[in-house]
Amino acid sequence: MSPIAITAGEPAGIGPDLVLRLAELAGARRRVIVADRGLLEARARQLGLAVSLVDYRRDAAPLKGALEVLHVPLSAPAVAGRLDAANGRYVLDTLDVAIDGCVSGEFAAIVTAPVHKGVINEAGVPFTGHTEYLAERTQTPKVVMLLAGGGLRVALATTHLPLKDVASAITREGLAEVIRILNHDLVARFGIAVPRILVAGLNPHAGESGHMGREEIDVIAPVLEALRAEDMHLTGPLPADTLFQPRYLDHADAVLAMYHDQGLPVLKYASFGAGVNITLGLPIVRTSVDHGTALDLAGTGRAEPGSLIEAVTLAEQLAATA
């Protein structure tokens, strides 16, 4: 079986710490860490970890207990906890190597450790996030962010937007496309024959019959009605402040929130440290951790690998259905 590619993310953050911990984890597939080998060796020494690192060779048999590394060189020396814009391009280089390998079929999936958006932009590369970058690099016109954990799956109609821009970004055409992708991948990737999706409203109280906004009346409800005619099982638009309760969740496979901080605080409360971010709609399988670079924890040994472990495990499961 093709291996899983795992990018180590921001070199000053906890990504290198976390991927080193994968040496302790058994798995169904080979795992290839895409990173600077010297960085991983130095971080292992700093953490006091006795990890065997070997160079990845596509046709070589993996060594039991060793981490295979596809070496991508740093642009500048990396220090745990200290960002350096000189390495912004390096972070994207690791992503490019992993993405290209997935597209070519060399890798079965990509798992990404956290990156620091600010330092990549400081390096002169406009960057809003992994999700958008993966879409651009794979020439995918529309992708959907889905987070899973704590017994929940929460997808987003919009992703990394300022709150003031969210309402104008939710259009009938765009929302319908998001729901179609979500429904399709719940079937194709997760094996759910008839997905049941709860859809949140945008405004407080789902607009309260138009008194707190008309997006539910003018955009969301008409889209849901049209897609129900395509045999999709959609409930909503529901007030987001009462949607996340057993009355609804016990009879649903996923929730669609209208914006980032509408749905993700609930999911992260239920699963922080063990949640997984999945990008739907791509021609490749991609999962990621549900947290950031945690610069203050880098190199201390206090970073917990739970989310990365869950992301790798889910990537292996999804790759089996791809």
C-alpha cells in the first residue's frame, strides 16, 4: 500500500515534536515525514527522544521502529519557539512535495502538522490557510472544511474570513455547492449511505422570521428546499445556539455551520487535543490537527500528540476508501 505523507509544519512550533512521537505508533501503512532531517534530529535531542530516522526511499522496505524522512531542507536554522520568516517558503515546500506525491499516487494521503500563517505571509507569500492552499495546488474549484471529534462532525460554509465578510460570502450557488460536496464525501469517504445533515442559520435565532436578518429566508432555506428535491436529508436552518444538543445531534451525521467560529468552538470544547480537520472535495485525502503551532510548548516535551495521532489514523481509514 502507498504510504501516508506527514508534513512537520512550522519548524519553530510543535509540529516537529509531534511527528517524532509517531515512532511510537503502530499503523496499517508506512508513514513518511516530509521535513528537514537535521531539524528532526536536533529536536529529538532537545526532547531527549531516542528516535531512529532513516531516509525515505520509495521502493525500500520500511525499518520497524524507525521514522522515514523525505528530506526538504530548511532555508535557515530553526529554533524552537522562535519564528523566522526565512523559513516561510520551506513550510510551503514541504506541502508541495507531499501534495505532488499524493497527486501522482506515490502517497495515499497527506496529514499536515500546524503552520503559522503570519510567518508565511511575512515571507512574501500570500497564504490564508492549508485548506485554500490545497485547493489552489490541486486546481480544485471548491473545497469544504470538516472537523471531526468528540462524536461530532462539523463542516463550514465559509472558512477563514473576517466576520464582517461572512454574510456576503454566503450565496445560494456557493451554499448549494458546499452542501453537495459535504453530502458526497460523507457517502464516498465515510461510507454513510444516507447522510443526515443539520444546517445552522447565520443570524441569532436563525433570523427570527426576518427580524434579525433575512439570510435564512432569502438564501439558506431556498437552498435546502431545492437540495431536498435531490434526496438530500437536510434539517434547518436551525438556531446555532440550540442546534448542538442531543435532540438534534443524536439523529445527524454532520452539522454545517455558516462560519468558522459558529461551529468550531463547540467541537473543540468536545474534542480539543483529539480532533481532526479534513478537507472535503479534493482529489486527494487530507487530514490535519485541530490546533496551532503552540510556540510556547515547542521543544519542551509538553506537546500532546493526540490530535496528530487521530489525524493519521483517520487518513489511513479514508485512504482505504479512496
